[in-house]
Amino acid sequence: MEATYTRRILIMAVAAAIALLGSCATATDHQRALRDTLVDFGRGLRWSELDVVASHLPPSQRASFAVRRERASDVKVINVDIRRVHVSGDAMAQVTLRVEWYHVAQGRLVRTLIQQLWRRKDDAWAIEQTRTVAGPRFPLLLDTPADLKSDLTDPHEIS
């Protein structure tokens, strides 16, 4: 009788551990997908693969992005540095990027600190909100109107 009880406890403990590991694997998979998406986005900005960049923008901004990229055709990105990523749950992340860029005609290096809210929807991560935190506005990305930025915190609060 004691062996049966012990065996039941052991089976329940193993089942709980498997369930816990399964949920951890899912969160890790979402974070890995976010990391890959951010690298893809940064690479798209850096190497002027602007169709890649557009694919991560909110659908409402994609048409205007095509216009912005034509107007800013002399903008060259030198580096995109992912400064901070703060993941909330498995479907939201606040990301801080530093973009180093210049206008060809001016030849002066500019650094812009950008904060973005990314959301996972239908197993894909996409930008929901963007704001310039420091430096001149980066001409390829639109800041989200102030009344829609409620989910973006002060960049000093991001860990």
C-alpha cells in the first residue's frame, strides 16, 4: 500500500515537472522568436532591406513607410544596436534600439535612441508603437502619436 502511494506521488511529481518544462519551453520559444525577429529587423535597417523592415511595421504604417523610404533615400544606417529588451509575458516586449545613421549629403553621423513596443500575434512579432527617446528623429520610422503611447514606459524604467 505504501509503495502504491509513493508511486502515485512520484507520477504526479513527474507529470507536474513535464507540464512546467513544457510551459518554459513555450516561453523560451517565444523569446527566441522575438530575438530572431529583432535581429532580422535590425539587419533590414542596416542593409537597406526595407521590405523586411516594412514586414514588421503595423499594417497602418506600411503604405506611408514606402513614401518615407523614397523621401529618405539618402539615409544610410551604419549600425542598429539592440540596447534593452524587456519581455512581459509571452506576447509583449519593450525594446530600446540605438540607430546610428547619416544623410549622404550631410555626412554627419547621428545617433537616435528609439523605444518600441512589440507584440506577438498569431505566432509573429510586430511593432505596435514607436517613439524617439533621444537624438534626432530617425526618418524611416514614425513615432506613434502621443495618445497611443500608453504602453511605452520611460526608457529608464526598462530593465
